[in-house]
Amino acid sequence: MSDRKKELADNLARVEDRISTACAKAGRAREEVTLIVVTKTYPAQDVRMLAELGVRHVAENRDQDAAPKAAACTDLTLTWHFVGQLQTNKVRSVVGYADIVQSVDRPKLVSALSREAVRAGRELGCLLQVALDAEPGGTGQTAGAGPAARGGVAPEGVAELADAIGRAQGLRLDGLMTVAPLAGPYAGRQLAAFERLMEISSGLRVNHPAANMVSAGMSADLEDAVMAGATHVRVGTAVLGVRPRLG
């Protein structure tokens, strides 16, 4: 085993222990939580090693990095998640490799994803990115308004946008995603933020019962996400190490 593969294996083992411990503390079965490894800025070779170590879900946030990496790994059995803010001019490329787009936050993006999914003959999973700093009068957006600093639809815009995805050809509404907010009433209160996301998820499932995926938590706060009830956690640094600074 190469030094890098051993490093990844050791890091994965530590993250696995954290998730298992958090599940036990929350009274949840370990299989209720899926680990998504965020491989942004790291090469396709790392993705290959992760796959050899049992990882099945990987995520990227920049199409210019993700597209060639996914193309280099087409022989692997992986589920690719796109988690970054997505401009409509990148949609055709992203639909070519992503299985799930976790950052759907506006009607224009829904239309673009639907058009390209139909063109490609694919069914694309979608998560609504919820901006929990987007309270009335805050910095976030409702469906159709300007985006928050981290993107996302305000809680009061979730139902409308979810219905739009539900009606769109080629798209499948899978659930919700959030990033712990840096501002607003939930800043520094990750557990409360993720509990709020679970409340929104419960409301969403009244009309969309299959949309039961909740993606929350990263390297620093995955325990809070597991405690709140997240079904998926997105971990990068804790598995791959501190990322090199982007130029």
C-alpha cells in the first residue's frame, strides 16, 4: 500500500469511527448515514484509491475540476454529487457526469437542469440547498430572489421550488441540503441549524414523501448533523487532508 493510500485509509477509519460514535449517541443505526467524500482540488488518483478503500459517494464543487476527474473515473462504480453553486452555462457539462446536484436553489436552474437531463436521456437527482441565514429581511433568497452568500433558497421558498422540480421532466426530487450558516440566528449553532433543516424536511415530505435525503454536516460538524438526523454527511478535509490553496 502506498503512503498516500495508507494516509487515506487511516483518515477514513477515523471518520468512520466518528460517524459510528455519533450514530450510537443519537440512537441511530450506522447504515442510516452515508458518507460522501468531497474530493475537490484532489486528483483522480485519490478518487481511485478511495474507491479501492470502499468509498462509493464522492462530491465536487467546481465543474472545471470535476468534469475531467469524472471522465478519468468512468470505470469506477461511484455516485457523483455536485455540491457547488451552479451557473446555468455549466449545466450541460454537470449533467454529463453528476448523479445528484445538491445545490439547486432557483427556478432558472431547475429549467436548465431539466432541459439537459432530457437531452441526455438521464434522470438527475436534485437536492434543494436551503439557506438557513435567509430569514425574512436576511441575506438569503426566496424562490426567484437574489442568492445568499453561500447560495440557497430561503425556508419559505422550499415548497414552491420543490413543486417545480416535481413537475420537471428528467429530474427527481431527493431532498434537502444545507451548509451551517455563518450569519443569522443559526450562526455558530450547527446542531440547531441542522435540526431546523430536519423540520423543513418533514414539511417537504408531506407532499413529496420520497424526498427523504438530508445532506448536512462536514468535517467540523458531522456529529451535529448525525445527531439532528442527517442521512448524508459531506466530508473532505478530514479524509483527504488540508487542501492546497487555490490560485
